[in-house]
Amino acid sequence: MDRPRITIFDTTLRDGEQSPGCSMNVQEKLHLAQQLDCLGVDVIEAGFPIASDGDFEAVQRIAATVRRPVIAGLARACKGDVDRAWQALQGAARPRIHVFLATSDIHLQHKLRITREQCLEQAREAVRHAKSVFAKSVCADVEFSPEDATRTDVRFLCQVVEAVIAAGATTVNIPDTVGYTMPEEYGQLIRALRENVAGIDKVTISTHCHNDLGLAVANSLAGVQNGARQVECTINGIGERAGNAALEEVVMAMRVRGDRYPYETGVASEQLYASSQALAEITRVPVQPNKAITGRNAFAHEAGIHQDGMLKNALTYEIMTPQSVGVPDSRLVLGKHSGRHALALRCEQLGHQFERRELDEVYRRFVVLADRIKKVQDSHLLELIEDVVRGGVGLGATAADPGRKFPPATATLPLPRAATAAAGAGSSESRAAQPTGSDSQAEGRPGGTPPTNWFSGAPFAEHHAEQEDYLWGV
Ligand code: KIV
Ligand code: ZN
């Protein structure tokens, strides 16, 4: 059965750019738009043309250069904004005008100082006007967003949505502007619109969730489960305040948990990491290390038990392959939580194979060292190995003179090329075995595969029995 296709609307260049420290110049926006095109997003919201000449030019340049995706320009619900957006979009192969107007009483009373009736009329008029500029165009693509929809009286929201559909809107976006809603509640709101608004089945319903309570992705998915077919999101989840729903998380949640979210997107997931890195480089805003999917720790393992499991079968601790999101490989980080199994492997990769007792000694010294310097690099390990092999200086002497050996390390331990190649063997995105009866077993690494040297592909020297392996992990 065909899975419903979800339109991925990327707003990194508009809502994302609104986050402090993330502004981009025209050239940088164009570069990122080209990367978003490679990523396979369906819609790129390129900017807010009335906001500045720079934004206008960026929308214009992107519209002229990036031809596959729809290019959207944002406009407030007034003639001047709509005309400016339309002007910027002139060269686009597939233009979209995105009109917004707040609908919650809080915004109407305190920000816009208009009545509900005035709001309804203004929304209707703005969409009509946007539609009229498309008069000679084949694709009359107009999106309307009732800003602060999730804090809007539902009956009034239904009225506004019905009015803009009648005026010609083709997509209706439901923003959780302040990141206030809960997944179940947001799902119910989308459902209520589908059940109560005349003409809603002719348009695409879209989600636009902010992350103030850390629920933007969960809310977006709840929207999709209740009938939304477009998700607005940003790379690395950047955006106003706590940000927007992270594109990479939405896409991979649907892909890895296709059993729960049976939807398709056009995103080439292997481009996710490159897109995340491109954005971080341009904005100089680093990705938080534990960021899902694209953070530097997303595929790193330090705990001994985890490293031991990974060396036997990656299914134990990874639910998707790093390659499926464009991350070159998994990393075993040698730190104080590492176990003998990972240490032995690294020693072997550095050309030193130890008997059990020797390895115990190397491990004993390694733990003392790791306690001091957080991450043990190859140079540190080689020095330590040399000491053990020569039966030379004890670690006590080294620890007493920290300036002499093992300077504090800051970089992470790189894996050798052979490791990378072997880790690259998997191709599909999901590593997780599906519930009984499912045929989507993970990427040629079924649970029964005997342990091999996961990083080098060659059989890993057996230093110890299976049960000991587990204890070694500790
Ligand atoms: O969060 C919001 O309400 C917006 C609208 C302009 C869509 O970004
Ligand atoms: Zn927003």
C-alpha cells in the first residue's frame, strides 16, 4: 500500500534565520538553499522580502537559481507585503506566497489591536490579493498561517480557515507559535479542523511547531498522524527562541519508526549530516554534541558495556546506521567508562596484541589515566603501552608528574580507516529489529549474526569467553 507523502517545508532561511546569531547574508543563503535542494526538501521558505533589501535579494537569487523545490516568500496579511513577496518571487519556477495573520485574542487585543471581525476580513482580503497576483500563473500557490493558532479560540480558528480556503488558499498552516501545545492536543486541533471546516479536504494542512517545551517534533508528528500532510521545520531545529521542529528528527522518526509513522518524504537522508554541518559552518553556531541525528555524540559510545555490545553487533546500541544520515562512522571514545574490549581492539589497531594478563595491566593504567584526562588519544595510549611493554615507569610516577607525560587531551579518538570502511557496510537507515512479524529487519545485520570485528571486518582475536566479554565491558 502506498504511504502518504509528507511535504517537507524547510524554513531554515526564514524562521531559522530569525534565531539570535543565525543571520546569513545573500551568498550564504544561496549556498544553503542549494544544499537544501540536494537534501530533497519540497519547499524552501527563502525569506521575508519586505523585511529588508537583503532578504528581498536572497529570495530573488534563490528563486532564480534553485529550480526544483517550491520557493516561498513570507508576507504579512497586507497588500504591500504580498506585492513585495510576489516581486521577489518573479523568477521562481514554482513560487509560493505565504501570508500570515495572528488570530488569538491575546495577539488581536495586545499586538494588532483589531477585532475578530477585522481579523477575519483582513485574512480573507490578503489571500484574495495574493491569489490575484497569480492570475496569469499556472501554479497559484498561496499558503495562509493563522499565527498563534494553538492559543486561538477553536471556533474562530475554524471560521478563519474556512474563509481563507474560500478565498483561494491552497495550504493552511497551523502554527504553534509559542511552543505551548501538547502532542495529543495538537493532534486533536488538526482533527477538529478536518471535521469542522468546509473545503478543508481540498487543501494541504501543515504543521509549524516551536520548541519552547521541547515538544516541536512530537507535536509535528501528532499533526501528521491526524491528517497534516506538510511539516514546517528547520535544519538543526534553529528558529525563534527555543527553535522550530528539527527537520532531521522529523524525517528520521518517520523513517526509523515507519511501523508507527507510515509516511514517505522526498528527503535524501544521507544528506542530513552535510546539511547540518553546512548550516553550523555558515552561522558559526555549533551543533550541540548530544543533538539527535547530527550531534557529534549521536553515534559515539564511551561506556564499556555499550562498546562491548557495539563490537559484537551494532544493533545492540544503534537504531539507525550513521551512514543512513551521512555520518561517516560510529566512534568508540576511549574514556574512563570504556571497557577492556574496546581498549584491546584499539591496542590491536595500533599494532599491539596483548595476552590477558598484559592487557589487565594496560587497562589498569588506562583507567587511572582516563580519570585524569577525560579522553585518551592514540599518542597517550602508545606511550602507556610502551611503558607496559618495557616494564618501565609505573603510572604512579607519571601521575605524580602530570606535566611530563599524557598532557590533557581535548580531541576525540579517531577511528582507523578500516574501521570506517567496515562500519559503512550497512545501507538502510534503520538498525532496529521490528516487532515480530515485520519484514523490515535491519540492514543485513540480523540479531543472529556471530560477532566479528565490527571495525576492521577481520575476525577479532578472542581474548576471552563470551560471558567475560560482558564483564569486561564494565
Ligand atoms: O511561528 C509562527 O507563527 C510563524 C508564522 C509566520 C508562520 O513563524
Ligand atoms: Zn514560526
